[in-house]
Amino acid sequence: MAQITIEVSEELAQKLAPMRDRLSEVLARGLRELSPPLNEAYRYILVFLSGNPSPAAILNFKPTPRMQERISELLEKNCSGELTPAEFAELDEYERLNSFCESSRFKR
């Protein structure tokens, strides 16, 4: 089994202390809970691209309403300085996906 060392705030350390022997389970659960929206976004894009869309379809490609709602939530929290590190990473990934989609529009 691999071993990692991370720095956390004192407050988080106190919350994690009672779960010391279950930290790998806590991390695994957190990863599962964080990734479904991004998995959905990647799947949506891959299904779209695998259908060999027309140039017009590519120009009109947009996130689903659910994805757009999540992105809007993250942007609002970012503007108010309330993003958690996990949410920041999620927003960063959405930005990366947007860049990919924007650049693929000009490759056809």
C-alpha cells in the first residue's frame, strides 16, 4: 500500500483525527462524490464527438442545462471567494473542457 503525506488545516486535522484508521476510505468516498459531474461532462463531450458532428453542430455545441447550472454555481462561489479547494479544481477542469471544445471548433 502506498503512503502519502498531506498538509491540512488544524481544523480539518481535528475533524479527521477520529477517522485516522479510515482515511483511505474517506478519500475514496470524496473522490467518488466529486467526480460524477465531471464524468458526466466528459461523457457528454465524447458521445457528441463520436457521432461525427457536422461543423454547424460543433458551432452550436453547448453544455447541458445541468452542467451549465453547476458551472454557474461554481462561478458565483468563485466571485464571492467561497470556493473550496475541491470546487476550485472542478471549476478549473470545466475551464479546461471549455478550452478543448473551443479549440476543436477551429480544427474542422
